[in-house]
Amino acid sequence: MIKIKGIAVSPGVSIGKAKILTREKIKIDKKKISLEQVETELSRFGKSVDEVIEEINLLIAGISDNDESTEILKTHKLILKDPGLKENVTKLIKNDLYSLEHAIQKHFTNVIELFKNMKNDYFAERSSDYEDVAYRLLTHLMQNEKDILDVLDENSIVFANNITPSGVTKVYARNIIGICTEKGSKNSHSSIIARSMNLPYVARAPKLLNKIKNDDTIILDGIKGEIIVNPDRRTLQEYEKIKDERSEKQKELVQLIGVTARTEDNHEIGLMCNIEIPDEISVLKKIKSAGIGLFRTEFLFIDRDELPSEEEQFKIYKKMADSIKPHPLIIRTIDVGGDKLSRVLNLESEINPNLGCRGIRISLQHIPIFKTQIKAILRAGEAENIKIMFPMISALEEIVKVKKIISTCKKELAEKNINYDANIKIGAMIEIPSAAITSDCIASECDFLSIGTNDLIQYTLAVDRDNQGVDKYYIPHHSSVLRLMKLTVENAHKHNIKVAVCGEMASQIKYIPFLLGIGVDELSVSPGSYLEIKKIILNSNLAELKLQAEKVLQISATKEIEKALKEMTENYD
Ligand code: PEP
Ligand code: MG
């Protein structure tokens, strides 16, 4: 039995057999690039090498000194820094118009062949280091695990170097019961999706893939962030017991299905769920969610070779709206960029993607694609329970522009005698400090606001939500974040509109009393936390929470805030 420590990303306990995502399946598109693409490919090259070196540095930092894998990782860094790599790949891109992935594959295949032909054990070992580095670089660039996931057995626990958001959705669709990765972070979209799907997930477990074999028996403890490989009988029994207790607790929560989320002093809170893929609606119906507060539509655009048409989108939105009726379905227009880069949109990679062309910025740069999505939503809106919401709004002007585009779409639909919802409600996500600070102006043009705390924290604290190296700076309860949320709620209420929180803070019990205390009207949470959050709401007294939240807002030291928030939750059983 061995124990491997990682970070707890998605809670829950799973017991099953290990399945390692192997590396043979990387498929490279061998199409030639155009001359204009040469510069982009070269800059992607430099950036990806730097990023992979950084990843290796982080892995080294997480390993104790004198560990043999530190030496291996240092060798991998040397391979990446080898001037021969740069020279060959650059030549293949510039002279032969190879795509970056194709050039990397060609370079490494040549080097590996060379080593293998030397028929010497030492060099044979070196060739596997080159294979490793090629794999790291290519998976980093392509984030492609789809073919491998297609062949996984149900009830297995997946082990991988890393997993993409769409990879998690595939894992879920295959009834896989847990995920363990060497990389990853708590706030990435992959992690959010795993939590939303109730899939236990442990990330950042160093040297993981060297320690596991396919079909090893695994206990995945997503609460402690621990992986136990081939447990002894006593440990296995202990964990079977923990699993049973968790399912007992779950049974108690099941009693709350269908109960209205109303506080003790009779304030109803709109408690909805976030979803990423339409299939998740079946879970929402089981727990009787009072609506969908955030449908992240970008997942309809990822991992495909062509864009979804208006008709395809219309059918999806309409089916979802009908099945969640009479509750609302809040559709967020695509928010690609950051870690959600879409192949199909052919987006150029950026040095700083989270500060680059993301969310509404991309939609406003690709108006025809944006209009297709808006028309599909407007048409599906005939069901009358759809609202539309826009991500990454940084200023009033963007909402004004978006509203003009919606008017044009309505006019064009009317001209063709196509039915649509003329009164569709429009909302802005407040997830950039500039939007929170000017939320009075933005509220004046909207029917509702929704606070995206994941990005609000990222942009307020200048901390990349996907960068594990700066995790400790990602502090949801930083007083700046709490104050921006409070300001947003006040401004929304001044304009008589409701404000929701749809970021991950709304799914964490420790923040719920505070959010209710500052007057948040609605929460859109991960389906896995829905009933637990409902229990908190039912046991809350809003008048008391208001007073306590006021006090929290007066505190500036983070540690003290943490303590005060803890005290607010201590009154619940
Ligand atoms: C957020 O930023 O809080 C949010 C809900 O949006 P996403 O996580 O999709 O960026
Ligand atoms: Mg966001």
C-alpha cells in the first residue's frame, strides 16, 4: 500500500481500479501552414517551451531533494533548452511550413530514432526521456485526451498528467468515478466541472504516473487530497465505512428535494445550478433545482471541427428550457479564452490569455458567430423562461453594444417571420473589478446581474486562477473581493434588479451566510453542493446575517475575516 498526497479539488470518496491515460494516441494534423501563420507558430513554440519548463520547475519544487525523479525532470529541462530543438523546429516551420505540433513530432521522432539505432542501453533510456518531453510538449499544446477517454471502462479512476475541461465532461459521460492528475489547480475549469459533476478529483500529485499501474486498486480521497494505491484490508474497510457515512448524509439531504429555499425569517432565495453540458439537466431534475443560473455554452463549441449552427443551438437551448420549465434557464454566451480555448474558433494563442481576448471581447470580434448564438437563444426564448447573460463585461459600453446587436437580431428574425422572445431579460456578469466598481451604470442597462467570483477574485487579486504556483494568493474572502461584491449588490438593488452569485464561492458552505448577509438574492451552485447549500439557507436568519456581514466588512486582515466567516457558519449543525 502506498499513499500519494495531492490537493483536494473535488470532494468525495471513490474506490475502483486505476486506468492510466496512455500517450500513444496523440494525433497530429499534418496539414501545411500558410506563410502568414509562420510567426504565430514560432511564438507559440517559444511560449509552450517556457510553460513546460515552468511546469517542470513546479513539479521539482513539489519533490523532496535527492529524489531520482528530480534528476529526470532536470534532464527534461535540458532537452527543452537544447539549441538543436529550437533550430530544427524553427527550420521545419519556416522552410517546410510545418505546423508547430507537426514540427515538434518530426524533430523528436528523428532524435528518438537516432538513439534507438545506437543499440545501447544507456541511449535507449535517453530515448524515453525524449519521448516524455515530446509528450509533455504536445499534450500541453493540444490538450487532447479524447481518443483515450473513449475507451475507458466504467467505474474506473482515471490517472493522467492533466485533464482538460472537455476531458472531464467525457469522463463523466463514461461513468468514471474519479480523477487523479499530476498537474491541475483548484480553480481551473476542469476542477469546477469535476465538482459540478460530483466527481472526486485529486490534483497535483507529484510523480503520480510513475507510481500507478493499470488495474491497481485505488482509494481516491477527494476530501483529504489523498490517493491510496493497493490499500490493505483495514484501510479498505475504513474507507468503505466513510463512503457509507457519506451516502447516509446524502440520504438526509435528499429529504430537502422540492423544499423551497427560504430562510427562517421567510426570505426566499433563488437557488439554482450551474451546468456545463446539457446532459447535466437530468441531475438537476433529480434534485429539483429551481432553475439554471449559469449555462456555460462554450462547451458546445469545444472539441469540434465546425461551429454549431443556429438551428443546432436553438434545438439544444429549447430542449433545455422546456425540460427545466417553469424555472429559469440563464444562458451565458460563449466565454472562450483562458483555459477554454476553442480549436474551432481558430484563436491565436496569447501570452497572457486570461488578460487577453476572452468572453464578450471574442464575441464582439466575431459578430456573425455572436449573432448566430443570440438568434438561437432568442428563438428558444419563446419558451419564456430563458434569460441571456454576458461574460467578462468590463464597461457599460459593452452592454450597450450587445443590446444593439440583440435589437438587430430581433429585427432580422421578425423580417423572416420567425418567432422569438421579444422581452428576453438581459444580464451582465460582474467578474472584473471595473464592472463591479461601475455596477451602478451597468445595472441601469440590465435586468439582472450575476457575480462571477472565480474571475472577480482572479482579476481583483491579480492571480491567475489556473496557475498552481500562485494558489496561495487566490483568496476568495480577501476584503477587496467582499467589498466589491457588497457594492455590486447595493448597486443592483438601487436599480431594483436582482443579483446572483454564480462563481464557486456560492457553492462553498463557508461563504453562504456572508453572501446572504450582504443581500444576494440568488445563488447558482454546483449541482453536487445544491442540497447542502439549501440546508444552510433553511437554517439561516437573514436579519442576523446582515448584522454579522456588516461586521465582516469592517475587518481588513484576511486571517481575521477567515475567523469571522467561520464563526458565521459555526451556528449551523
Ligand atoms: C466566474 O468567473 O465566477 C464564472 C462563473 O465564470 P467561469 O468560471 O466560467 O469563468
Ligand atoms: Mg468567469
